[in-house]
Amino acid sequence: MKTIAVAEVEANFSEVLFQVKKGQKFKIFNNDDEPFAMIIPIEKSNISRKIGILDGQASFRINGDGKISVEEFIGV
């Protein structure tokens, strides 16, 4: 992980993003040399999820017009 100052990110934003796209991670420091943010690439997932896994196994029913009071909603 590279460290970089805010001013450098501002001056070279396109290059920073290009490096992130290639897998580089950046820790960003403010003027007080305190880290406050990170720019990291998004990791792609190979996990496959089945959509509708509970199809036909769950149900719900709304009584009346479906309107509830604030007190009912928060359980007071």
C-alpha cells in the first residue's frame, strides 16, 4: 500500500485511479500527516448466488389497508 498526500491525489487523480485499476492501494494523509481515507480496488467475487432461493417457502399477509401508526411501527 502506498501513502499519498491529499494534494498529490488532487494533482494526479487520473494516475492514482489508473494505479488503483491495476491493483495498487493508497492510504491518503491530510495536512497534519493523519491518515483519513483509503482508495482500494474493488475485488471481484466468483461467488454465485441463486436468486429466489426461498421462492414458494415463505409468505406474508397484510391485513386491512396496510397502513399502521407510527407507534405500531416502532412497537410502542
